[in-house]
Amino acid sequence: MRQHDYEDSDFDDDSDFHDRLARLQRRARSDRAPAPARRGRLTEDERARLALLREDAYTETALPDGADRWTTWGEAEQGPLPRPDWVITELGAVDTDLGVLKTGKEADVHLLRRNLPGTDGVLLAAKRYRSDEHKLFHRDAGYLEGRRMRRSRENRAMAGRTTFGRNLIAEQWAAAEFAALSRLWAFGAPVPYPVQRNGTEVLIEFLGDGDGAAAPRLAQLRPEPGELTELWHQAVAALELLAGEGVAHGDLSAYNLLVHEGRLMVIDLPQVVDVVANPRGLEFLARDVRNLAGWFHARGLSEQVTAIDELLAELTKAAGLG
Ligand SMILES: Nc1ncnc2c1ncn2[C@@H]1O[C@H](COP(=O)(O)OP(=O)(O)OP(=O)(O)O)[C@@H](O)[C@H]1O
Ligand SMILES: [Mg+2]
């Protein structure tokens, strides 16, 4: 609870309160003595009482359950509807950082628990875009073409990599990833549900087990031949679905696919490419397909199965081009 009711009865049976009140009254008197209690102005007692309420208002923000912050749900851009029923929307919930899942150049991913005090709550992946790195965002070039911001002060700040500018870039990437996840999730692509975006932080459905062990990246696996073929077909299905919506991942690799409960899930999407509008759209699409097929070939899948050229032709057509 963030707020107390300051009923008079609460004051009466709280002896600690009376001690502190007396202390504050003494302090108030010595600070401002002699202070006549005039009509229409606060009496000293009243002043002390208000000071105490203020003090309580601060101590009250002490978080329950050893949490790190109150939920940021209320301030955040919220995920697409219909919202899964596990999403915690209560403003009395708290967030606890359970550690780093992965640090990267552009973002750090933390494991976060969001719960109502006294309940288990849910685990989330908190992807926090960094703004403190010098060599930020290899993905800036090309991808942001045509997405330029209108306000030139912000453009200059970003170009000059001032602290303000770096933060704006980080925030832009967070917003781009959240928008991409929301869009893809809404058309049924195999992506984790994007819970919210607040500043440079995106909270995403955690893919992993209840103990906080994340689902493995495809790159970490050595699948048996049958499983390998099955995973390739899942990847093709995902690519087709995206292409049908005119989208390419833009940075697809075995590192940006997680295998969660046998399902291939696509992550790391801030740079999704609009295949039709982006002048290099088809180039990005082809690179995605080659990257991924390359990994499957290295694991032993035949090039006849991947049939890259045919697949590319099919995806191009699905995107409404060619
Ligand atoms: N929703 C999620 N559930 C579980 N683990 C996740 C989730 N999102 C990210 N991770 C973990 O964090 C890692 C990094 O995530 P992601 O690829 O989105 O960030 P990144 O900073 O762009 O990483 P990189 O630069 O290594 O590609 C993933 O490989 C995965 O291990
Ligand atoms: Mg990644």
C-alpha cells in the first residue's frame, strides 16, 4: 500500500507516533520560537503534525519484499491487446531485479520479477538499451534511413553523440523494438509478448522456466538430424509469416532465435525492416536467409532442404514484390 489513511484513531493508539510527534514539536518550537499560534495560520502542533505526515510519506515508499521499485506499468507504453492474462497491471505491484541474463554492446537483458506483495508474480526479460557506450549501435546505419526525426535539435544531438543524444538514440531503439514486437505479436508471429516500454527499457515475456533459466539460443544447440529439419521448417514458417506482412528481421541469426519448449521464437527485433519501403529491403531479407541457412548447413542440414534461391523467390513474392 502506498497510502495510509491518517485517521485520528491511528494517532491515538500509536505510541511511537506520539514520541516522534513530541520530538518534532520540540524541534519546531526551538526552530521558530517564539511563534505565536495565530488564527488562520498553522499552529506549531499542526505544523509538527504535517511534518510527521510528510516523513511518513517518505518512509512509506520503503518497498515490500526487498523489491527494487514499484511497477512502472502506469507510466509505460503498454503492450498490444488482447493482453495475456498473466500480465500484472496492478499499480501496487513491485519489480525486483534478479540479475543479468546477458550484457551486450547495445543492450543489457536482465531477469525481472513483477509481483504483488506476497505473491509469486511473473518473470520478465528487461531489455535495457545502453546509452553509455562510445561505439554505439552498429545498426544505426541504413536501418534508420527514412525514419529520421523531424526536430533538428534532436538530430544534431544524436549526430553529435552528446549524452542527451545518446539517450535519445537508445530510447529510439527501445521504442522501435517494442513497436516491432507489438506488430509481430499481433499478427501471430512466434515472438515473446511485449509487456511494456518505458524510456530505454522494454519488458518482454520471459522465455524460460519458472526458476529463471532462459531458453537456449538456437546457436547453443546441436540438434539431432530430425530435430534440425523440424527447426528449419519452423524458421521458414516464421520467415514466411513475416514476409507476408512485408517485414524482414534484419539481423537474423542463430543467436536471435530461442528454442522454448520445442518452439523456435524470434527475438532481438529493433531493426526490423520494411521490405517494401526500405530501398535495401530485399538485400536485408536475403542476408537473413543466408545467415540462418548457413548455420543449418554447418549443423549438417542439406542445401537441398534449405533451397535458398527458391525460398528467397517465395519470400519476395509473399512480400508482394517480384
Ligand atoms: N524474452 C526473453 N526471454 C528469455 N531470454 C531472453 C529474452 N530476450 C532476450 N533474452 C536473452 O538475452 C540475450 C540477448 O537478447 P537480445 O538478442 O534481444 O539482445 P542484444 O543486446 O541485441 O543481444 P546481441 O547483441 O547479443 O544480439 C538473448 O540471446 C537471450 O539469451
Ligand atoms: Mg541479439
